[in-house]
Amino acid sequence: MTSSMYSTNVIHQSNQSCLSLFGCTDGLKQRATNTAAPPFPIQQTPIQTRQTWDEMKHAEDYLAAELNKLTVQERVEALDDVHCVGEELKETPEIIERSLAEFDVLVGLAQNPIYEMAAKQNRAFVEDPAFRLRFLRCNLYDVHRSVQQMMDFLKHKATYFGLDKVAREITLDDLDDGDMELLLSGLYHGQNERDRTGRSILNVMSDMPARHTIENQIHVAYYVWNNVLVPMHDVQTKGVSRKF
């Protein structure tokens, strides 16, 4: 994708394989950082007075002092958190096989109506290991979260595309004129280059024509994520760097 639009022209800065759009997590492990409450009140009023500027300077000094207490490694980790950089997903054939087996057991125990309906329509679609691996990778092989995420994904897919389309891929024929206009507008623009962690880069232009509805945006986002981005293995394992 060298600065050229994807052929049809929306996962995770993250690994949210419309997975992000439809309730999936970013898929990259985030570090939890405990910070003490600042010893000063946080002002939310417009910047108008000398007192406000003094408070801002006090806040900056406090933050600088706290940052200076961090080690070099801690600073790197803090910057990684800001840029949604997590540990690279590590998987082996054994992990994949074990996780898929557990995934199948939990799906059976869930007895979820939307899944059961999808299975009646097209069992091969919802039981495809490649389909299920998207959710497992998104959640770093947390099988319980992955199963719940798949159920949410199917539910939202039914909401926005109809019950008859839950167990099949969404194609261009499923998009209406408004969807197609937005899809071809350049709202989503992929690049061939990768960021410093090797993630695909997706530029999202901020100016969406007012005539397009939220449904148009959801349909197009779903299509680009699931038909362009998510099929790429590195997107499933590393996520996507989204730039606005």
C-alpha cells in the first residue's frame, strides 16, 4: 500500500479487526500504570488569568519531576503505552490447537441464539479455524474473551447487515449507493509502509460528507476492516496503526 488507496478503500491502533468496530479489544497488551494523584486542583476553566497560567506551570513542573523519577526502560514503556505498542503476539502450533479446542467447547456451552442461528445458516463459516483465530489473536489467546467477542461480533453484524448475512462474508453487493460513495471517497487510505513496530498504517481522513449516515460509515468501516485489513496475518498479530 505505498500511499495508494486500497482498491476498495476501514483492527487495532490495534488489533481490532472490525473486531474494533464491533466490540473487539485492541488485541495488544496494555500496561497498567499506577500514578499518585497530583497535589494540585485540575482547572477546567478557560485560560484567562495569571493564576491559571501559574497552575499550568505547577502542573508541568510536577509532571516533569515525576517523569524524571522513571528509569529509561520505564520511559520507553510509557511511550509505548501512548502509542498503543504492546508485546508482539507469540503463538505456536500447540497454542493454536489447544486454544481452538477450548474455543469449540466454550461455544457449545454458551448456547448463544445468534451463534446457533448462524450455524444453521452456514456452519462452515462460524467453525472455520481462520475465522476463530481472528478473535483469539485479538485477545492474546484469552479464549473466554475471544468467544464472547465472536458472539458480540455476530450480533452487531446481524444488526447492521441483517440476520440473513450473519454467516457469510459481506461483499460490495451488500453496500448501497451511499456506502459505495463513501468507500470510494478516500476516507480510508492505506499505505505500503509500516510503522516502527511493523504494523500496517491506515490513514482515516476526518472530513466525512454530511450527507452520509452513521450506517454508511459503519458499513464501510466493516467492509474495509474485514475485507482488506483483517485477512492480512500481520494485522491479526500486530494490529493496525490508525492515523487521523
